[in-house]
Amino acid sequence: MDNLQAAAPGAVQHLSFRVRQARYALPIELVREIIEYGQVTAVPMMPGFIHGVINLRGNVVPVLDLAARFGMPRSVPNKRTCIVIIELDLGDTQQRTGLVVDAVDAVLDIEAASIEPAPPFGAGIRTEFIAGMARDEAGFTIVLDVRRALSLDDIRQLGLAAQAG
């Protein structure tokens, strides 16, 4: 019990995952579920970083490739590739979106004090996508600002694609 209480103040749980060789994390409160990469239906005239849409228990969910969004080559799914289903509050609606990641690692308790500002260069992705860099014994984990990585225009476009699909 003391260990739980000691870890709770100032710590926020994050889901950590890999995109190429880099470690990323996002707040667990955004994550609804993690599913195996499966049948994704392509949607014509979408940006290259959008794989398409999936049927998630009767709901159409757009699927975005984080590697391609970060300017890397589009992901080629393998046995460890996952889709992290997140839910973002867009004011009057909730938008579920699938994020293609190379592998899911763990749930981390990240102390606010251990998060450093994003460097002006060298992270491999646009710095406005980074909420901060969390330091641990293995190095750094890039904490994503998902709302910026998926701009509101992109999210609305994904929502329209899901409705049309």
C-alpha cells in the first residue's frame, strides 16, 4: 500500500510503445484499447499516413500510421504491429482513432518532474508533436502531444472518412 501511495503523487500513467526504433508514450486516459493489426479497409483520397478504417464492434474507426505521420516510410504490419485505439474529445463529439504502432511496451508511471521540454532538434519528429521527454534508466521516452500530432483538421477529416465509410 505504501508503494502505491508513494508512486501516485505527481505520476501520470502513460502507455509506452515503439515506432521504428524510438520509444513513445501517451497518457493512458486517452487509450480505450489495444488490438492486433487486422483488416483495414483503404479509403480513397486520404493522406498517405491514413491506412483506412476498421470495423470495431460495429463502429467505423479511422486508422492512422504514426510512422508515416512523423515523415517516415509507411508501416508494413508484422506480428507485433498493433492498433492503439484512442478517444479524443472534440468539444461536442468523441472521436475514436486507431494509431498504428510497431509494438506496445508497457504502462509507465511518469513523474511530472522527470519530463523535460522537447529539444529543438534530434527527436526525429516535428517538435510540436512532443509534449516532453521522459527520462528513465533506459534513456528517453518521447511523450506525444496527440492533439497536435493529429491536428483538429486531420481528426475532423478522419471523422468524415469514418462516417462516409
